[in-house]
Amino acid sequence: RRSPMQEVAGPGSCLVDPDNVEEIRKAVLQVSRDASYRDALVDAGFRNVQKYSPEFIAGRYAAVYEEIVLKKMV
């Protein structure tokens, strides 16, 4: 539960305090024992990773460039 992990991993992660051994233990056990929780994390992770695809990033840059060009035209 520290930056940038929270922002990057998003809902497809089981975040823990890296200084809290008991919290880490509980999270590992939950992920390893709870198939529905694990499956939900995997599904959310696949959706989250799409935000980092070259196509998505290129589209975001294009939108910024278009905004800059439009502002210069005004």
C-alpha cells in the first residue's frame, strides 16, 4: 500500500503494508486459499493492464497534443 503500487496496480492487486509481516502473511494466505478472490484479482489485473498498452498511451498523448494545438489556434 505505497505509491506508486496503489496507482499502478489498481484493483488487480492485493496490497499490503510491506513493513507488516502479519498483514503480508494474511494476504498470501487469502490469495492462495480463496479462488474467487484470486480470480477477481486476475480479472481486474487484465483490465488494469490495458491502461498501459501502447495504443492507449499513444491515444492519451494524441489527445494532449490536440489540446495544445487547439489552444494555440485560439
